[in-house]
Amino acid sequence: MADAHTKHHDYHLVDPSPWPAVGAAAAFVMAFGAVSWMHHMYAAAPLVFGAGVLGVLYTFIAWWRDVINEAQFAGFHTRVVQISHRYGMILFIASEVMFFVAWFWAYFSIALFPGEAMDVGKMAYTHGVWPPAGVETFDPWHLPLLNTLILLTSGTTVTWAHHALLENDRQGVKWGLLLTILLGATFTCVQAYEYSHAAFAFSGNMYGAAFFMATGFHGAHVLIGTIFLIVCLVRTLKGHFTPTQHLGFEFAAWYWHFVDVVWLFLFACIYVWGAGAEHVAAAH
């Protein structure tokens, strides 16, 4: 009878978990509270939204704790399972690439054809030029360039941390991760400062809507990636990762490099190319 429950394969058959159902319920409460709050349906709507947010965050923490226990203590993440996880992460990043393709498409559909006669609304706003007349764009060679250098440097430090882990250099891993986290937080602060000094708004503004959606979602990904790296640093301090088994750290590094590459496209396309002739001329 005991032999019937003995594992004779390299795969991981996941135990039943309450977290998908709990997470779905919490997300519903959060969405219902957000809609109620935005429409001013009742006074307690912000509390409902807050309860939903706490439920979602608790689900994240509990679910990921279970995954860490499966990998670190139960030994379920065999080499075969790790290959499957890598394929899953690759597909996830591919879906994120297509997510940003949508925002670039939205931007270029306006920027490349600002005078399209068939689109009366676009023509009325842009008057056939891009950026639209009267919109003061950011100087790409000021804060945007600084943030580009910050992110490129963070890609270097996370690579340093990864190679240090492969060499079992624990101090190198800690310092590399810590520097990457500080650089990511610095990027977020600089972008928040930049947003606060924007000469255009999000609402009622085609340029502002396209700009803030593309760069804002990237900023959200930087924040998520920074949290990802903080978790990796905590796990490193607890001695979780080894040179042969560090899937969580590897995925965080992949995600961070993806964020870096997306920013390079944003900087080149939206900040530099889309800044207008005056900023391009100033650079020369």
C-alpha cells in the first residue's frame, strides 16, 4: 500500500491548493470595490477595495511561499521540472513582449500617420504633425537619458550577481542584487519626478495618453521587477540558492533584462524619435 504512493518519476504532480480560488475571490472583491469607488456608489467602497487588495497580496505571498517550499525543502523541482518552468517563463515573457507591442502600435499608428484624412478626430487634434503643435515634449537628453544609464547599469549588476551565484560567491550575489534593487528604485523615483513635471496630461490628450500608457506600464514592470529582486535578496540571505538550483533568481534576471530592453525601445522611439525636431537638433 505504501508503494502505491511512492514517486517513480521526475515530474511534479501539484497537490490541491486553495490559492486559485482564494485569489479569484479576492480579485473579484478588489474589482468590485474599485468600480464602486470610482462611481461613488457607497461610502464603504474604498474599504472594500482595500480588503480586496490585501486578499490578493496575501494570496501572492502564500502561493509563492508554497512554491518556494516545493523547490527548496521538498525537492520537487527536479531537472525535468525546471525545464518545464523555463519554458513557462519564456512564454510569459513572450506574452509581455506582445503586450508592449500593442502600446508601440498604438503610438506609431498616431505618430506615423498624424494627417490621415480618413481619421477626422486624429487630424483635428494633430493637424497633420507629430508631436502635435503646442505639446511640449520631454528633452530626451536630460532625465530620460539618465534613466537609460541607470537601467543599463542595473542590467550589469544583476548579471554580476548571477555569475557570482554560479561561482558560489555569496557576497557577490548579495552586493549585486542590492545594487540592482537600489538602481531600480532610483529609476522609479526619477520617472516619478519626470511625470510630476510633465507639460501635458493623460486625459484629453492623444500624445499624453500614448506616452503615459507605454512608459507607465514599463514603470509598473520596473516596480514589479524590483520586488522580484528584493524577494531574491531575502532568499539569498536565507541561503536558498545554490549554483545548480536557483530558478527563482534566474527568472528574476530574465525579467529584469526584458525590462531593460523594452526601455531602450521606449527611449529610442518615444523619447528621441518622438520628441520633435527641436530636441534632435539640440543634440547635435
